Amino acid sequence: MAQDKKKVVVIGSGPGGSGVAALLQARGYQVTLLDRNEFYGGKCWSFTRDGYVVDSGVHMFSMGVSGQFGDINRMVRGDLEWLTANPSEHLLLDGKYRLNLYQSLTDPRAMFSNLRTNMQIAKDMIAEKAGRGGLSKELDREVYRAAKKNSPLETLRAVAKIALLNPSYLVELDEITLQEFLHRITDEWLPLQGLAALSMLLTVVPYSEVSAGEYLWCFANAFRKQTLGVPRGGSREIPGAFLRAFQRDGGELRLGSEVARINIRDGKARGVFTTGGEQIDADIVISNAGIKRTLEMAGEEHFPADYVSYVKKLKYSCSFITTKYGLDRRVVDLPAPGFFNVPAVDPDHMFDYIEEGGVPEDPFLFTPFPSEWDPYAAPSGKQLIICGVPGPIEVTKDNVAQCERILDRAEERLLEIFPQMANHIEWKMRTHIAHTAAITGKPTGECIGLAQCVGQTGVHKPTPWTPVKDLWLVGTDAGARGVGTEQAGGSAIYVANLLS
């Protein structure tokens, strides 16, 4: 524990910023947390509308209480509560197969509930299983052995387990895309459709770009922990629980306080200047604003030229744009509180429309029903549905128009699947890249932060420490693996441990 009450300024109250602020305050630092918005949580927040508790984005958390957020909550003695369900997801695959996905891939209930569907799939296809060259002989042999005796999904599970037990495999798998890896197992569309959609769900990156190592880490841990869930009270409760502990321990939270510039003098971070003209001095500055925005706030002139060039070349994840629906009664009744439409398209081109400026004919829909997880997310007897679909990130006139067209088609598809919704929509609202950019103050509306693609994961991921002394990064851009915002939780723990 730091005994000299070092002063820390944290920029941004997202899960990473609120998490590291609470951890450091609990360990004896004097922390001031600043956020440009009048609400806390960044992209991980919720608001109320007509008695509904509505997430700003579209969220589920792959490890819930057993993941990084659960760890932080225990460390700071927080009050975060988690809700889980089994089955947790209901899938419409290829437009005709319906499957329930349980927390454990070996849950006997999954075999029973999906028996008829699995028999139909078996009739309709013969999965090709083969090992192909390109990896080290040892890893390639493991893939081949798994594929010879398992289905593609079971093969993926087996290899993920092997990779967690032998981290050197993850290092190797970080150098190839998931698409390249999966084509070593099968070329059949059906399993690849499901896995390509799952890649977008877990990483918000097409499987033609995502690192196989990162995906396998996320996939394996989600099913190993078996606690996928949501926080009681909406996604805002993750940063909310951390901030309540932070303030209880004496931390200072300032909302509506935007940082204009990080004060760098003699190669060291000395504090920040706000847009209101206030100078806040600190021994340590930790930025949860993203690595690119942090570079701008600190000034490129304070960093080595090669670091500046490196940061500017980093890629962002895709966006998830949404339509939220308040229904006047509970009209959609599924076995699980989460629904996914897995497109009946070529898996290698499932998300080409994003870069091409187009609209998907059969969109991937990530559709949680928050009121099925948490009855208090909607007024009694009513239902809340959030439908998310991947989209572009740069906030331009053309991209905003594309987002609207994508959401038009997403709604058409959702109502094709659940026509009973149409006559019971009490209200609906859309959020897309322009809304995300308004929260972050950036010209982009990416869902997570940096893309978990080849060249940006594992040993290639930006570190929390920067070339400027006592200027640190926290959040999804710095130093941790995980699904979405769970990276930010891992980063918060990492940074707090390094500083402590």
C-alpha cells in the first residue's frame, strides 16, 4: 500500500477508469476521477425511460461474477450483483435451425433440448474434419487429433483448452486469423457461420481479422467459468458499484469535467488542465480515454516518433448499432434471455457490407431481452428488447446514413422472426455511431476500442505504461485479454497491481 498518499488523476469513468480508481483509492492513493459527461460509465451506462432501465449499447458479460469485474468488486468490497440464466442464448442458425446454448457445452440439458435440431443438422450435412499445415508440428498435431474425433465446435473447445494449458500456443495462434485457423478444421458453411457470428459477438471483429489466440482465450474462458450474465440494474451498475466503493473510501468523482490537456513537463505527467480552465496537479495520470485520444491530449511532441506512428496505425473494432424496443406486454417467449440470428450467408463474407457501405440481406442480430434477465428492467408485465447489429465506425454523413439503413433491415428481419412484436411496440429508439461519439468525444463510434485483430493482441497489445513518465493507460486498449469491456476490468487490475 502506498503510504505517502500519492495523488492520482484518472480520466474517464468507464469500467477501466472506475475500476482502477476504486482499486487505487482502496490501496491508499488519493484519487480524483474526471469524466466529460454528466453521467458515469462512458459507453457502459444505462438510462431510464418510462420505467424501463435501458443500456446505452447492447451488453452481456461473458464471465460475469467469475470474471474481471467480479474480481474488482470483491477487491473493493463493492455491491455489484449478477444475474445468470441457463440456457443463456437461443440461436436461429442458417434461417432454419433453432438451438439453445447453455453455460456449459457439455451440459446434458443441451443435448436433450437440441436433440431434434442436431439430428436434422446431421441429416443435412457431413462435417469435414481435417488438419492442415502452417502451424508448428506440435500444435498442428493437436488440432488434427481434435478434429478427427470431434465436431467443429467440440474441436474448437478442445484446442482452446489445450491453448489455455499451454500459453505458448496462444502466442502462436495470435499470429493467424480465426478464419485461417477454422478452415484447418472444416470448410462446411454451417459450423463456420456460427463461429463467424460468435467472433463478432465476442470481439466485434470479423473472423477474417480477429486473432485466433484472442478468440480462443475468450471462448474458452466464457465456457470454463459458466457464469455469463448481466448486472442487476443494467450495465451502469458495473462502474456504479466501483464508484460507490471509490467514494466510500474517500475518492473524488467529478462529472461534467472534461480534460482539455494532460500536463507534461520535463518528460513527466504532472496533472491535467480541464476545458473549464482548472489545473489539477497529480503525481500520476491514468487515462481511460483510449490510446489515440490520450496521445492527442498529451501532445505528440512528448512521445518518440516511432510510438506516435505505432499508435496512429492501430485499428478499431467495428460498432454495434442498436434499436431498443419497449413493448406494452411480454410478447416474445423464448427459453433463454438472449437471442441471436446467425445469417444464412457465406461465413467468409458475412460482414463485408460494413466496409462496402452496404446493408446485409440477412443481418447478424445480437438481441438480449434485459427484462428476461432482470424483471425490474421493465415495468410489470412489459418487455424490453435491445437489437444490436454490427456497423461502421467513422462518423461521416455517409456512414450515419448507412447505419440507418442497416437498422431498417435489422428491424425488418427481427419482425420477420417475431411478428407478434409489431402490434405491441410502446416506444422505440435507435443508437448508433453518432451517439457513441457524443459520449466519448471522439470522431469514431467503435463498440469496444482497439480491434482484437492479428498484430494487436497478446504480446502485440499496447502496454499500460507510456513513454511519458507517470502517464498510464487503462481500459480495453491496454494490457489485457477478454470479451469487450471485460478487457477493461483486466486492465484496471493490471495497472493497479503495477502501481501498487
